[in-house]
Amino acid sequence: MGVTLATLAVRHNCELRGDPAVVIDHVATLAAAGPGALAFLANPQYRSQLGATRAAAVVLAGADADACPVACLVSTNPYLSYAEMAAELHPPAPLRPGVAPGAWVAADARIGEGTQVDPGAVIGAGALVGARAYIGAGAVIGAGCAVGDDSRLMARVTLYDGVRVGRRCLVHSGAVIGADGFGIARDEDGRWTKVPQLGSVVIGDDVEIGANTTIDRGAIEDTVLGDGVKLDNQIQIGHNAVLGPHTVMAAFSGVAGSTRVGARCIIGADVGIGGHLTIADDVVIGGGAHVASSVHERGVYGGVIPADEVRRWRRNAARFSQLDDLARRLQRLEKAAREADGSDT
Amino acid sequence: MGVTLATLAVRHNCELRGDPAVVIDHVATLAAAGPGALAFLANPQYRSQLGATRAAAVVLAGADADACPVACLVSTNPYLSYAEMAAELHPPAPLRPGVAPGAWVAADARIGEGTQVDPGAVIGAGALVGARAYIGAGAVIGAGCAVGDDSRLMARVTLYDGVRVGRRCLVHSGAVIGADGFGIARDEDGRWTKVPQLGSVVIGDDVEIGANTTIDRGAIEDTVLGDGVKLDNQIQIGHNAVLGPHTVMAAFSGVAGSTRVGARCIIGADVGIGGHLTIADDVVIGGGAHVASSVHERGVYGGVIPADEVRRWRRNAARFSQLDDLARRLQRLEKAAREADGSDT
Amino acid sequence: MGVTLATLAVRHNCELRGDPAVVIDHVATLAAAGPGALAFLANPQYRSQLGATRAAAVVLAGADADACPVACLVSTNPYLSYAEMAAELHPPAPLRPGVAPGAWVAADARIGEGTQVDPGAVIGAGALVGARAYIGAGAVIGAGCAVGDDSRLMARVTLYDGVRVGRRCLVHSGAVIGADGFGIARDEDGRWTKVPQLGSVVIGDDVEIGANTTIDRGAIEDTVLGDGVKLDNQIQIGHNAVLGPHTVMAAFSGVAGSTRVGARCIIGADVGIGGHLTIADDVVIGGGAHVASSVHERGVYGGVIPADEVRRWRRNAARFSQLDDLARRLQRLEKAAREADGSDT
């Protein structure tokens, strides 16, 4: 059931160096690969493992080909080529179409052909689920939701009422889409009144949403995720935020309410982006950064203190609270030095 | 089915400028509003949108009334007035009382009149759910829990055994209330033994809890949330923490074990508050701050490095690790300058 | 149904000071304890409460025994001794073996003797659940999973297909184990292709996993948690990460992909550990730190700016962006001072 190197090379537009008749039937790491295994080298940190690999073939960049002791598939983008080949070698299990016993589907909900609904899933009134979709065990799809063709909602995903998810999306377990945004208004006594959250969430095509990520519904208009957005686990998207197409965010990052993030941005892990901001297209933000003002220029941004030996860190952190004072004292010394210099002349 | 401006003005104690007979039937943003729409202006960032609005009326502060091209409802607290009017214009769908097929209710659990229990909900032995409550699909209410009248537990909320939730609360999907606190004791070999978590969680009235937020049960006594507390998504409240009434926290923030946070505090997003601390009433903590010691004075606190262009940030971050050294060198220069000054005299 | 102090002292290897016949039947805090209650003193912050306690007995260290006004059990590790005694005094409710109505178990799944499966739980094809285990309401166990004897999966835990959990583990509500790692490959147009996540998750014995924590499956090989690992709530473990035995992590912390954390590490709350790193055994990392490079030496590490009064913090944060410049200016002054000194000579 494998695929020859010749076939992989042609299908995935790679240059083959080695025996085209060799059959590949699974993927493996450089270090663990054996006969029949396809490995890849994309992160230079693993280059040292290339020389000893026993893979049947390795997907790699041209610059690494000479050092490869086995057959190789040379690609201009080895990680992408590997991704495509791995998907071909390890296709997902086929769906078992139908509504399982123990799933609860409202009488007026519509479910497309070839869609699998697992036990414990609940699909609300008027909801529309496309064809060849997957609704996992215990997933809850609210009234009036729409889920596009070929999308997969894994176990225990929640869509609140009226949420729309595009085609070929993948939403992981525990994600909550469409809960109320955090809109509260304070009275003169410091008590809070809920501001009704009347918008919804609209998610484009080819979006992936990680486990336990939360995406709030808009206050008045919708929260929007563009096509091709990829969100890792435990991300929070506030009400009325807009993420441009093909923007990706790593785990623990958040976008506060009404902020617009551009297209093709790359947001690292644990990044906080404040509310009511605008982030340009093609912005890269390093892990841990706190973004408190709009970013109008494409570019790379960061901002976190690196961990350090604890006593040294504590000494430096204590100095941080004196930093403005230190700067002023430095200015005074500079002024005195300039004056002394002047008086010397 | 709308409401006249005259009625809104009287009910919500606003001064009306404009035609009292105009009928409002929905809310909209300043930019998108059209006939029949009520908009609001509270955040000055959106003031530039006022002049071009086509809303039927705008809720705003007195200072903005003259610039409003359409009817307006002048309020001393426009956001609060808007919240109340929006709730009137867009009431939640009425409950469908009863226990749905596919919900599992223990024989000795009691469920109040007018309460809706959705498919897949599980209500444990001896649990008590009040009147006019909502228990969403897949919500799990442990044995001996109490949920007050008019409270709503959205889909897939978990209450562990014995948790008590007050009246008019709203708990969002994926929230977990009453899981074990993180209590572990280390032996001489570095292995950990679980400390039994024997307390529970007690939540007051009018509390809102965000999606995928976790609130741990107490180790011996209870974890307590006062009346009117509002928690955003993905918050973590440690065992035996106490949050005073009307305190609010934005997403990703956490309070570690046994810390007492006062009343009416406002905690920004991604704030970490350490364990065994005391935070006074009316404390405001800006997003991203790490609070490692008690805060005894009301006031505003913050503490995070703002994101910066990556090369500049890296240069500065590298200097952070030398900060104590820089401060000492500055002191030496100052001392030398003082001595030089003295010798000059 | 209580236990005498004599019995507790012998069973838990403590020195008893007081009447061995006194009967203990519950635990309580020093401040709230009354007759029949066992309290403990481990955190010195609570020492001031010892003198006024009305506990029947207190577990404490030898140094505190003289100050104890009531009977005491002297231990070399009072918190550990307390944990063991509390577990003895407050054993968990016995299981009710069997599969509840409303749970869905695949025909070829196997469930061990004495195991309780609650309503709404879903157990997939070929899954193997051990003896005396607990599968909570709404928990979803994927196809081919293995759950060891005496393990407890609380309500609404998700195990994706093929995940293996050891014996005596405790997984809290909302945890998601085995979702896809965040593997995506970028093409020349900035679009992302999913990299198939083909590994699984393997969890050792005696592991505790907190509420809403997420542990991703490996890309090719497995993500691994060693025996005795304890994870708090809302933690994220990336694909192919390896946590050594008896390592613990507090809430909100994350380990990015392919990082290996050693044995017996103690990771505070809100710590971010980058990808492809190695953390040695016995490393302690303080709350909030961002670890961007490998840690090869056991020791204590930290790195966060402490919260401060907001105006002071803002002044200092503004200076942070000038820090490299300040350091260079200091160097110039030092150079000038050295030269002046030289010229004086």
C-alpha cells in the first residue's frame, strides 16, 4: 500500500536523488526511521541527525542533499513537501456517515450527505451542517448555526447559537465559539451590568482552531476569522476582533475586543494584544510580548524579559523599579561632564 | 414591536433631544446604524464616527450631544444606559421548561419550576436546581450541588460535587467549577503526594463566569466568589481564593491559592496574582502584571514591558541582565564625581 | 468512625505530644478547627494562628511543637504527613461499578472490573479501560485508547484516539489529551498547510492533570509525561514534549513542541518554555518566566517584572526602551572618567 519515491517526487514536485522504485509506506523521524520510512530535515537543529539516518528517503533542501546518506527528495520547501507527503501516506480514517444513537438532532436541523455525528452530540434547531462533515461526541451546535462542507468539529466543541463555520475547518475539542464577549458597564456604586452580546462569530474556510480555545461573539456586529487562519490551543479572541486571512497564533495568545489583526500575521505563544488596536498585515510578534498600541508597519516585534538565574534576576528586577531614577542620574552626570568639559576649555 | 424614544428616555432616565415618537427596534454601531437603530458613544476613540451616523438615535454623554446629527438620549453613563436599553430591545429567547430527552437527572435531584434542561445534561444525586434556570446541553452538575433561581449554565459547564452557585448567575461553556486545587506535598525523594481537596466553591448572586474558566475547590474551607463578580474567559482561581463583591477580571488572569482579593477590584487581562496575598478593595491592576506581594492601598498598578521592534527589544533585553551592574557602575561614577567636586573645592 | 491520635502517630510515623486516646474525625484549618479536628502548620505565614487554635491536634514540625497549645503530631514533613492523614480521614466515595444508562460504549471496548462509567460518557472502538477506574459524565475516550487501573477521568475529559493513560492517574474536567499539535507549513504565498499529527500521547502512572489542560499528540513520535507528573489547570504541552518523572507545573504554564523537561522540575505558574529546548533535572522556574534557551544546570531561575504603582511603572517601562542607549552612555562616561583620571596622573 506504499508509494514509490518516483511517484512522490512527481506528485510533490521534488527532485529525486536515489532509486525511484523504493517504496515508502510511513513517515518517521530522522533518528528513528528504518526501511520504508520517509523522514524530513527542515529545522537546522536536527541536521546532525542526517548522517546517521536509516530512513528509506529524506525530504530536504538542496543544500543538505550532499550530506544525506540515503535517497532524498530535494524540495524548495521541505517542511511543506513533507506535510503533503505525510497527508498522502497517512490519510485520516474514512467517515462513518450517519447520526449515531445517543446524538440529539433537532427536527428542523439539516445534515448533509456523508456526515458523521457521534454519540452525545447535540445539534440545535435550524442548524445546518454540510456534507462530509464530522461532529464529534458531545459536541454542541447551537440553534441556527451553519457548519460548512468537510468541516470537522471534534469531541466536545461548543458552538453557541448562530455561529457560522466555513468549509474544511477543523475545530478541536473543548473549543468554545460564540460565548458572550466580556462587555460590562459600571454604575456609580462600582456594580456591573451586562451589555448584551448580540453579534455572532463568522469563521472562514480552511480554519483550524485549537483545543480549549475561546472565540467570543460580537457585541453588536460579528467577530470574524478570515480564511486560512490557524489558532493553536487555549487562545482567546475577544468580541468584534477581526483576524485577517492566513494569520496564525500560537498557544495562550489573546486578542482583546474590537482589535483588527491583518493578513498573514504570525503571533507567537503567550502574546497579548490589547483592545481597539490595528495590527498591519504581515506582522510577526514574538512569544510573550504585550502589544498595547497599534502596529502600523509590517515587521518583527518582541518584548519579554528572558529567564535568568534567580538571584541575578531578582537583583535586576529590583533595579527595574529604579530605572527612571537611574536614567535621570545618568543625565545629571552627563550634564556635569559636559559642563566640566566646557569649563576646561 | 419597537419602543419610542420617549419611552426609552423615561425608563432609563435620559434626557431626550429629538422626536419622542421615533420608534427604536434594534441596536447597531454608529457606523452601521440605519432607521430604527439605537447606537451609542461611550469610548472617545469612536467619537469621529458620530458626525456621519445614520442611527435613529444615539445614547451619549452631554458633552457629545451638540455634535450628534440625529436624535440623542443624553446619559450621565452612556454605556450603562445603552446596556439597559439593549437588554430591553433584545431580550433573551424565553426558556422551554422541562427536562429534554437525553438529559440524565438523578432520582433525588430537584429541579425548580420553569427550568430548562437540555439534552446530554447530567444532574447528580441530591442536586438542587432553582426555578427559571437553564442547564445547557452536556452540562454536568455534580452530586449535592445547588444552583440558584434564574441562573444559566451554558453547554458543557462542569460543577463538581457540592458546588453552590447563586441566583441570576451566568456560567459559560467549558467552565469547570470545583475541580481539585493544586495541593501536593513533596517527599524527600522529590515525589509528590496529593493533598485531599475537601472544601468546595461558593458563588454569590449575579456572577458571570467566562468560557473555559476554572475555579478550584478549597483544600479545607471553600473558594468564594462574592456577589456581582464578573470573570472573563480562561481565568484560573486557585483553591481558597476569595474574590470580593463586584470584582472583575479579564481573560487569562489568575489568582493563586489562598489569596484574598477585595471588593470592586478591576483586574486586566493576563494578570497573575500570587498565592497567600491580600489585595485591598478598589485596586486596579493593568494587563500583564505579575503581583508577587500584597497590595494594601487602593490605586492603579501595572508592570509589563511593552512590545518593541525586535532588534531594539533584544538589545534592551540583553541589557536587562546587566541592569544591576549598570546601576552599580553609575553609583561609582557618581561617587567619583562627588569626590572630584569635593577635591575641587 | 474517627481515629485516635495514637493510631495516627504510629501509622504516619509522627511523634505524639498529647493524649493518645483523643479521637480525630475530620480536618480543619488552624483558625477554624474545633473538637475532633486535625489541623496542620507547614507554611510559616500561618504560624501566628497556632497559639489560638482550638484543634484537637496539630501536625507540625518539631520547632513549632513548644508553641502549640494543644496536642501535636510532630513530623519531619508536616505537609506530607497532613496529606496522608487527610486522605485517611476523608476517603473518596466508593465507586458504583457499571456502565450508567446514557453512556455509550463501543461493542469491542473492554472495561475492567469495578469500573464506574457515568451518563453521557462515550468510549470508542477497541478502547481498553482498566479495573476500578472512573469515567465521568460526558467524558470521551477515543478509539484504541488505554486507561490504566484505578485511574479517574472526571466529567468531560477528552482522550483523542490512541492515547494511553497509566494507572492511578487523575484527569480533571475539560482536559483535552491528544489533540493535534500545532504543526503547519507555510507556502510562498503565506498560506499554511497542516502537517499531519501522527504520534500519540503516553502518560505514566500516578499523574494528575488539571482542569482544561491540553496535551497535544506528537507529530511523528509521542508526547510523553513521566510517572508522577502533576499538572495544574490550563496548562499546554506541545507536541513531542517530554516531561520527566515527578515534574510539576502550576497553572497557565506551557511547554512548546519537542522540548524535553527533566525529572523533578518545579515550574511555577504562567511560565513559558520555548520549543526544541532541553531543561535539566531538578530545575526550578519561578512564576511568569519565559525560557527561551536550554537550561543545562539544576538551579532556580526566574524572570518577570514585579507589578508597581502605575505611574512609576510607566516611567520605568519607558526607560526600558532606552536601556541599551543608557548603557552605552554610561560606558562613554566611564571611558571619559578613566581618561580624565589618566590625564590627572
